[in-house]
Amino acid sequence: MHEGENCEWRYDKRLQTFVKKVHDVVVVEFNKTYFHFTWSLVTYEQGSETNIFRRIFTEEVPVKNLYLIPKITTADRWWHQPYNPTFNLTPHNTIVGFENMNYYEGSNSNIFPTIAGQYYQAGLQTILRHKSNNVKDAGYLVGSQRDSWDTRSVYSYVLFRLSWNPNEDIKQIAEDFCSIHFGRMAVKKMAEIYLLTPVAYKYGLHIEPV
């Protein structure tokens, strides 16, 4: 998709052509649903640049059975960045992509359980308030397959709850999660700890940009 020698087509035209061709096969020929990830690890190109996004997904790209999947973050999963600005720019249906913000913790360890509930909820509420909101669902890019109190488990639990009600009280969600895993006697204190973890994680392990 990137610049090549003797290539007369711009990046956005090449990607638009690719999406249209895949749509022709998946939707038109086979009558299936086409899910297209638009996010990337970088803060440029289709993943987070609104002008490029608009140039790719114009009226030439059909909307039938096509779901675009931007990620809630602008680039990779780290805290010091704005939300992805490419939501609600075109009439295409979208699915919000979420990813747990803690990637120092392995899949079988509970080194630093981190709840990103406040961060996710604020982003979700922001894009849903848009007058031309086209968000239809949410996708969890790193889910949990076990009953645990680690980051992936609390991440999954919080997002399931927010999918039902984006405005639900995060403190209540945290307390419910802690009640399941630590018992009623420890609910209040453990919920307070979980709700403080994103601050410790964000400012303890990352350097804030100027």
C-alpha cells in the first residue's frame, strides 16, 4: 500500500481500489459481510488522518454489508494520545475496536492488573454523541478466556458492561467485578485500587509528551 517505484497512484487511491475490489467479491459476488480494519500502529495514513480517511472512503466505496473498524485510540495502545478522530466521518457503519492498555502483563500473570474503564467510557461517549453517529457495535481485540482478576479479565468485563450501557457508573462496574473475585468484604477498597491503576500505569511507566 505504500509508495513504490514508478507508481502513479496515490496511497489513498490504491487503498480505495483495494477495498472496492474486496467488496465486489465478498459482498456482491458471495453476499457476505465485509469487516475492514482501518486502524494501524502509526499516527498517520488511514488509521487516524481524517483527510486521508475521507479520501479513501468516499461515496465510491459502497456501504452495503461493509463495516469499518477504527480503534478507539489514535495509534497503538498507550495512554498519552487522543481518541481516534476518524469515527463518524463517512456514512459507512463502524465497529469500535478496543484493546487492553496494559501490555506489560503476560497472558498467565497478574503483575499489574489495570482497568481502563474511565478511558474507554469517555471515548465511547464522545463518538456516540456525534449527530451523524454510525457506530453499530464494539470489537474486543484482546479478550479473556479465563476467570481471573487480571487485566484481560477486567478489560473484558468492563467492555461487556459498557456495551449494554455506555453511561453506567464505572465505580459500580469496578465494585461488581471486585465482588466477584475478592468477596463482599473487600469490595470498596479493591475497587478503589483498580480505579487508581490507570493513573499509576500511565504516569509510572510512560513519559508524557511535551
